[in-house]
Amino acid sequence: MFRYVDFMTNEYTAMYERSLGDPDAFWADAARGIDWIKPWHSVLDRDATPAARWFVGGEMNTCYNALDRHVSGGRADQAAIIYDSAVTGVIETYTYAEVLDRVARLAGVLAARGVGKGDRVIIYMPMIPQAAIAMLACARLGAIHSVVFGGFASGELAVRIDDCEPKAIISASCGLEVNRTIEYKPLLDRAIEIATHKPDHCIIYQRDMLVADMEPGRDLDWAEEMASAVPHDCVPVAATDPLYILYTSGTTGQPKGIIRDNGGHAVALKWSMQNIYDVSPGEVWWAASDVGWVVGHSYIVYAPLFHGCTSVLYEGKPVGTPDAGAFWRVIADHGVVSMFTAPTAIRVIRQHDPDGALMAGHDLSRYRSLFLAGERLDPATLAWSEEKLGVPVIDHWWQTETGWPIAAASLGMGTVPVKPGSPGPPVPGWDMAALGPDGVELPAGEIGALCVRLPMPPGSLPTLWNAGQRFVDTYLSGFDGFYETADAGYIDEDGYIFVMARTDDIINVAGHRLSTGALEEVLMSHPSVAECAVIGVADAVKGQLPIGLLVLQVGVEQDNEAVVRDVVAAVRDQIGPVAASKSTAVVKRLPKTRSGKILRGTIAKIADDDEWKMPATVDDPVIFDEITEVLGTLGYPRR
Ligand code: COA
Ligand code: AMP
């Protein structure tokens, strides 16, 4: 269903050109969508370092914009959050007034325990409304939250505790996966034990299905604290103050703490709901993601609430809770007009229900559009979704760093047509270029480094937590005057962006961003492992899966199978089950160039059954025979 028309003639073009021609005026207009305590003196400070800053001098409060102003403005009784838990069968609706009441009281609890503006609070929770309430309570106080995805294990949590040094941690007794209960509290206790920094308090939400053991003095029971809490008012913060830190995979085991500011974030996200997603205040919107990811921050919690929408918070999976019709049931039951998920979720639904038979019986008449992001949308999944749902299916491209979409065939600015294989033209505010290795802009159609011409629009990261130099080195140093996305791709003659591959060692597993470097660090920590390589290989459902190849120490008696078992368990234990790192094998040697670089790309091509050529610089061509054989024992290439 390829509907190409000349997009250069529509409303989008006018907006796009204005956003680049006069960004100050464009974003000052958009900022009218937000309530300010004090106006800014400078819309954009281009001279700020390490990156330009938006709405400098302005003061506001993010929680006020998400809740209070809607309660006083006539939405008190409108649903703000619909919690739909397919794993427990519970459905609860929280009005704006109810969410505000809980958020103000939790802010009171935190304040009474000494948490104030600028203090960090880690939130380690499953997909329950209390997670969103905790985020908003921090925002209310001007405290900086850092949500850690529940699928990460103690090791990853400990790294984050040491990096952001939280005064408090908010968690729950457990999360629920399809076939097991995840006990969060022992994972949290272990992380605090490993970490050097210790929080003063942990506030634990005890779920009915599992009551966690508490450490007297440190741990506080959410329900008990809330019962006696004094509601706390919004604390004014500078537009440039941090709202949150969200850690994302870098090229080492040390994740990058992406900082989001308050003012620019609120302006960009509020603007995006209407202009990109075409969703209006009062409508029901659903981002089927997790609050632990940027999609959850931006489009489960903040953007829909800034815009006065109802946001569905879904605790469940696309399949298995109970079946591949779960998404269609949620859309129908709650009158969802538009939803957002990752292509992997659609692929797994399609795998279980290729004919879309489970859509039958669900009233999807109010449903208007499907947005997909987080990984490349393959044209087959796009075509299947368009055909089965009969609504526009929009691929859009963004990153934890940017906080909101860089490219999209936006629905709220007239018709921006879809081109399969492309997440669309750049969204207003994003000045894009594909650059060659010498930093020169490439002609249409040529693959290069996809970069954003500075300054970036509001909402994108101003720097990294505790790592200003790393921010410059990682994103700004490669090409003078540009932010480097670390995605490679091209821009076609119509301005459409095609994202082809990462330029670093990040792989994308079921929409989760993982660093092969971080996985290799875990494998290398095993005493028997002398050398290793982790490679991302194609997977029909998850997009990519990691494969680990180990070279063992010589001169020591080894039980290869035991080492493999140990390292698989270590990844699960230190990084978490989401790494899905199950395919690991021992090899005698790894193929390398004469200068010692492991030929990961060639190994991936063999595993993916792609055409590959013997690299001219390889030190020993025979080695590929063994690699091919070992990949075969792991089931690669898939037939
Ligand atoms: N807490 C604890 N464990 C978690 C978890 C969480 N929040 N989320 C996932 N896990 C576990 C799973 O139980 C699984 O464990 P297992 O190895 O014991 O089976 C493992 O981590 C891998 O999980 P996942 O990658 O989710 O695979 P899956 O087979 O359970 O489900 C999909 C596959 C496609 C259904 C699922 O990955 C999905 O819905 N992905 C969408 C991702 C997404 O929304 N990304 C955000 C960007 S929009
Ligand atoms: P994350 O920071 O986890 O959101 O991951 C961001 C990365 O996911 C991007 O840099 C891309 O590599 C990939 N990605 C996200 N959306 C898309 C998309 N629509 N098409 C292709 N790749 C995408």
C-alpha cells in the first residue's frame, strides 16, 4: 500500500521550513502549549556549552503541566491512566484528580524523607500505575528520577545506583512475566549490596501476589507512608533543570546517563502529540512499551498527560497474555484511537496469528493509526499491519538521546506519505544530513553517518549525567557542527531518511538496545575465557539476537559446556534476562585482521547466510571453516 505523493506541497513542508528558518519563533509558539511560572529570557541560547539550551531563564513544573492544570481546567474527572493488566486480569481507571491526589501525597512522602529539588530517585518498577505516579511525584518536587527497566538485573541496577547516587529508591515487591513472578526486592537488595552508594530509603509497593521482606529503618511501605502523607505542592524549576536521567547502552559496560531537561521536553512532547501523532486532548492513546524505556517515559507518561489525553498503561505481552489478540482487545475495550509499539511486537503477533483471525469480535472502529519505532520496520511487517488493520501504519525513528521522533510520516501536518523501508522525512526541528567520513554532506541516496545539524531541537539531550566530556566525545566530536546519531543510512531525493545500521556496537534485541561491548565484558569476566566476541545476528521475531563466541585459556583442563553454562547464567545475572543471550559456543580462535581486529561483521554475515567475501586482510582464512561449523551447531544460518 505505497501511497507516494509529492509531500513538498503540503502543510508539513511549511512547518518544517519555518522550524529550521526561525527556530526561536517556531518553538516559542509551541511553548504556548505549556504553562510557565516565569517566562524565558532566551528561547535558544546557542552559545551554551556543551550544547545549546532552550527556554533559558524560564521556570515551570513538569508535573503541574501533566496534572494540576488539567484538574483545574475541567479534566478532573477524565481518565488520565487506564491500567490494563493482562497478567492479573485487573483493569483500573484513574482520573486526573485521582492521579494528582496520589502524586501529591507521594511527593509529600518523599519530601518528608528529605528528598528535594535536584536529588536523584531511582524507580525500579513493573508496569503498574505506581511507576508513573512515582515519576510524576519526583517531577513535582524537582527531584530527578532515573527509571531502571525491570528486565535488568542487580549488576545493571548497581551501576546506575553508583552513577546517579539516589537519595531514595522506589520499587515494588514483584513484577509478573507470562510464566513467572519476578521478585524485585531481592534484586534491589543485592544491587544495593554491590553498589558503593547506599540510598537513605527504599519505598516499596507491596503487591497482593507477593509481599517482600523489608529492611527496618531503610525500607518504607508505600501504602503505610501514603496513608499519613501530607500532599506536596509543585516546586518551580528552571526550564534547563534536569527532569530525569535515563541510562542507555553505550559502547562499554558503563551505560550513558541521558539527561532530559524540564522545559524543552514539555514543549516538544506536547507539540508532538498533535502534530506527529494527530491525537487530540480527551482521546485515548496507548504506547505499548515499558516505563523503563524512553518510549515509556515520553509516550506512556509525559506526552499524553501534557496533552490532556487518556494513556493506557498495559501490563502484559503481545502474545501469551492470553493470546495474540491481546492488543486488539485493549484497543477495543478502551476506545484507543492510536497506538505505538515496536515492530517486534507486531512480528510476534503475526507469527502466532498470521491471518489476523483474533481481531474478529473486537470493535476497532475508533482506532485510527499505528506508530512503530525502536528498530527497523521491515516492509513485510508494514504491509501485514496495513492490510489487517486498514489504518495508516507509521514507522518513525528516534533514540533515547533525542526523546522524541527525528523522522516520521507525521499524521498531524497534512498528508505525509509513507515510503516502505523509510521512517519518513525529518520532523520539524531536525536538520538532517548523511555525512561521508570526511564530514562532507553526501548526495541523495548515498549511505553515510546520519547526523543532526546543531542546534538540536528542544527535548533532546543537553549532556550526559556526570560525563560532559563523554557527551562531547561520543556525539559531537565526530563531525564539527553535528550531532552523530550512530545510525548509518541515506536521505533520498525527496528528503526521506533510510536508517540502515548502527555504526557502533549496539544491537537491537526485541526493541531493547544492548551493547555487545557490555555483553563481552561479562563473558570476559569468566576466569576460563581468554577472548570473546558477541555478534548480533538476524532473528525473524526479535530483529536481532546476540551470539557469543568464546576462546578459552590454554593449558587448563576445561569443561567447555560448563563454561558456556556459566557465562550464559552470568549475562542473565549481571545484565538481565532481556539480553536473551542464550546462544554461546567455544571456538579455537576468532578470525581477525592482521592488525588484530576481530571480524565480527563477517561472522554475522555467515550466521545470517548473507553473501560474504574473505576479507583481504584476514590473518588465517582457514579459521572461517571452524566458525561456520560452530555457528551450525548453534543453528545458524536459520533455515
Ligand atoms: N522484568 C523482568 N523480566 C523481563 C521483563 C521485565 N520487565 N521484560 C522481559 N523480561 C524477561 C522475559 O521474561 C524473558 O525471560 P526468559 O528468558 O526467562 O523467557 C526475557 O526477559 C526476554 O524478554 P523479551 O525480550 O521481552 O522476550 P519475550 O520472548 O518474553 O517477548 C516480545 C518477546 C516481542 C513479545 C517482547 O520482547 C516485546 O513485547 N517487545 C516489545 C519491546 C518494546 O516495547 N520495546 C520498547 C521500544 S517501543
Ligand atoms: P533506543 O535508544 O533504545 O530508542 O534505540 C535507538 C536506536 O534504535 C536508533 O539509534 C536506531 O538504531 C534504532 N531505531 C529506532 N527507531 C528506528 C526506526 N524507526 N528504524 C530503524 N531503526 C530504528
